[in-house]
Amino acid sequence: MICWSCKKDAASDAGADAVCASCGALQPPDRGADHFAVLELAPEYAIDLAAAEEAYKRLSRQYHPDRFARADARARRASLERTVQLNDAWRTLRDPVRRAEYLIARAGVKVSSDAVAPAFLMEIMELREELAAALAARDEAKVARMSEEMRGRAAASMAAIAAALDGGQPAQAAQALATLRYYQRFLDEVAERADGDRRALAVGHG
């Protein structure tokens, strides 16, 4: 990369860097860099979240637009672009599901409901009908039991996703992720109903 400021090769002996090796000017980000490279992490599912967060905070301080408030317009733009890129990378990688989705997509594999067995879809449909009946009857004990079982299934799917990605099997991870999405929708439905009940209660007491 040629530095926008001094027009020399911006790379250091160690390779491309955020600042020019010759004049120290902040360089625009590599828009093709993946999230792991942005956070200086190995492209693996089992990341050290504490270390990743520390890298995020360190780089945030390094690129923060306030540091470049009086700099050349190109440096200010580079600072903003790097900050946006960094935030996007951290939002994705700090969340285990988003991280899995990103790694699966990075491997060129699509997550599709077509990979889910018809018997599974039938079971989920029956469970959601059972949940709807329990919610309508305000059977809180049954809703709690069903939710707990679904959280257990979701946790098992996450474990399967992690094992598949760590084992270099993104297609298997995609299958597990497809089932996880059904479990999440089930739990989201319970959460939405609970939020609705709380809002109705608040209005009633208002």
C-alpha cells in the first residue's frame, strides 16, 4: 500500500500496518479484511473472549476519531473507517451465534432449512402448537418446563456447532445452526409473550 501522505510504501518490515512505516500517517483499512484479522485473532470458533475484548479496546483507543480531530481530512476519514470496521468485527465475534454464522459463511457454506429433517420440523410445529395452547391457558408451569427443555436443546446445538467448527466441519455446523434457529424462535416467542404481559400489567397499573 502506498501511503496517502508521503507517497512511500506504507508497509513495515513485518508487513502491512495501520500506520505508515515512513511517516506514521494512519492508513485506510483493508476493506477486504475479515473480522478475525481486524481484531488480530486466529480464525477459530474457540476464541479467548477476554483477550479479544482487550484487543478491541486497545485498537479502539488507537483508532478513535478524537485522536485525529486536528489531523488531515484523510487521516480523520481513515480513523472513522477503521473504527466502524472494528466495531462491526467485535459485534460479530463477541456473540457465539454470530461468530458461528460468520465462520460458516467464511467457509462458503450456506445455512438452509432444507438441511433439517422433516421429522424435526413436524416435532417443532407440534411443540409450538403445544406452547400456544399453554400460553393461551396461562399455564406458566408448563411454559416454564417447555422453555427449559428448549434451552437445553439450544445449548446442545451450540455445543455441536462449536465441535463441528473446531473440527473443520462447517457443513455439519451449518446443519446444527439450522436447528438452533428453530429453538431460538421458540424461545423468542415465549420472551415476546412475557414482554407483552409485562407491558399490559404496567398499563393496567398506570
